[in-house]
Amino acid sequence: MMSTHTVHSQAVEAPPFINALEFCPFERASNLIAIASKDGLTIESCEFSVEKEANGGYAKQIYKNLVHNNVILHKLRVCDLNCLAWSPVSNIKHLPNLIVIATGTKTGVINVYTADLKEEAVENSLEGHTDCVNHISFEPIEGQELASVSDDYSCKVWDVDSGDVIVSFPLQYPGVSVCWHPDQSGKLMAAELGGRIRFYNVHLKQAILAIDCKKHSLTSADWCWLNHSKVGASAEMEWFLWDITKSSYPLDSQQANSGGCRKLLWSKHHEDVFLTLGQPQNTVKIYHLGHRQPILHKVHETSMCASWHSTLPICAIAGNKAIHFYDTKSCTQF
């Protein structure tokens, strides 16, 4: 299927075998992207500029350069790394510079790295999971807490400084995704493989809501950054969308990938735009809720990693020795 809208893109050379990448979602370091490859974990600086095309003068956000900035931990065994998360205390716009990033590993250990871009990064390990850590997320307001989900059937919330577990919520299936409410302190979402998505009040240490897609192979879930009533998930071959203020049943669903839908991620620039990653052929699709068909359909050789820029209509997709940047601005102007 061909895209029905023009989506500008550019591929940039990158290390081979990227198994995780993540734009910093916070304003003071929004031009940084973390990349985990066989070469280690690196932090790169992305600069985007507005240029005009000769044909029609359409102003678009395009990739300008990707500059190696700092190797956080060159000895990191990336084969064990399973996920990345940025802390909101990360800051490169004002002195002193600070980068705080965490990694979840297949061995169950979470490592938090703190770097000032001058000295070697300081590592703090959070140990308590007994199986693979599938997703991690810093509390987005203060960054003093970190949530994680694991194959050990638990969702844990950690005190980042002490390394202690604040609360551990039992799950009925392995946890696949975890997200904090962007504005309301202590509100947490955790999704599990069996199809259920649970919401918690961390301060009260109790569950407050649950929704279910009625599928037994939920692979990811995401809480919309711009509209907190919207939740999306990928399961089996489909994507599912909820308005959690109205019902625990999905508001909409659609087949996305005949070989399995692996991931769903909401855009941080437009509340009606999201992407999916799936099989066959490592397919990337971008959807707008105003259209039943995807507004972008691309195939990459090795593409199971993606991230949205925090303020621009740009997503990054890991490919074979390249990162592909897609500008979706034209797709959101309906």
C-alpha cells in the first residue's frame, strides 16, 4: 500500500544492530537521542531546521546533522539491554549540564547513569526484578521515581536515589509497558501480556482502574502525552484505542500487521497521530485518527525501534546502519 500523503524523510548513518533508541521527551534536553547498539550506549545531538522546498515553498522540519556527543558507557553489554528511559532532570540548555538515563536489562537489573558531560558517568543499579525488564519510565515531573515492568509478573516503583522499591504491584502476566501520567503526580499505567492495562495511584499504593483488549498477546501500550484520556495498545495483529473517561472497552480497533503488531506509540506533537511497528518485513505505519488507512507505510530491514520527538512532528526509526527521520507535519494539517 502506498502512502496517500507526502511524508518527508531522511536517513542518517548510524551504528549497526540498534536495539533501542529514545528521544529525550523533556524540554531542556529535547534535541538529544539515546542509541543502544553493539558499539555501546551513546547520546547524540539532533539539530532540525526549517528549509523551503523549491517546488511550492512548503516549509518543513528536516534533519540537519547528527553529531556524536558522548559515549555514556562504551563497555555496556548491549546484548543485555532491553529498554531506555530519560529522566526529566536531564538538561543541556543551562549550566550545569546533566544527563540522567536508565537502562533495563534482560537479566533483571536496571542501571541509572548520571553524567555531566565532563567526568565519567556514575552508575547506580536497581536490583529486585528476577527476570527480563521490558519497559521503564521516570516519573516525569521530579524524576525521583522510576517505574518498571518485567517478565517476573510485577510492576515496581523505585526511589532512584536510594535504589529502594517504593511499591511492587503484582501482575497476572508479564509486564510489557509502563507510563506515568504527564501532569498528575503518582498516576501510573502498566500493561501486561494477557491483555489488561492497569492504572495505579502510587502514593496510595493501590489500583484505580483497569481496561482490557480481550487479547492474550498484548505487546505494548502507550498513554497519549497530549490527551490523557487516550490510551493505545498493540496486540496480536491489531491496534486498540480507548477513551478511559468513557469506557473500559476499546473505542476503536483495526488490523495493522498481518504478522503481528509489536508496538504502538503516540505522537507527542499531535494527539490524533500514532505509529505502529510490526511484521511481516519490519513494517512501520503512521496513522491519523481522521483516516482509516495509514498515512505512511514503510518497510525497513531491521526496524523494531522507534521514538517521537517531544515537540516536533518527527519520528525516528532504527534501520540497517541508519536512523530514518520522518517529518509528519503535512499529515496533521487536515
